[in-house]
Amino acid sequence: MNRYWTLTNGGVGFDVFSAILHFSAGDVDGGANTSNFAVGKYNPPTWSGVVTGSRTTASTQAIGLTSFGDLAIAELRSYTLNVV
């Protein structure tokens, strides 16, 4: 994914919120599978995982956010191990 989002508060009080991060097809790296996308949040100097909600071919939802900041999307990879 070649995009990031910066969320800021416009003076609204809250405890927890969700955000839907929209992107265009041109933002998605070739071969990426949008159904494997996950959201990360940057709190300098570290990244942390965010609970990922619904996904479409043009958006991914971040749920359970408790603070604002920078968000990015990446594709989670999974591998199958055959242990004998």
C-alpha cells in the first residue's frame, strides 16, 4: 500500500472510535490482496497493530481506536508449515 492517513481531533470528545480508510486502486501494490490488509498505528518511535474490521477492494476499517495519529495499511502474509 502506498498511502498513509493522519487522523486529528477537531475538538470532539470520545472514548473509542473507528475509521474507514479509503484508497484508490493505484495505491495498492501489484499482486497485493486487499482481503489480507491490516492497519497499523504509528506512535513514535514504534508501530502497533490495530484491530482491523471490514475490508473491501477500496477500503479497510480500523476499529477500537483510542487516540489519533498516523495510520497505514499493509498486507498480512500467512504461510503453511508442514512439520513432520
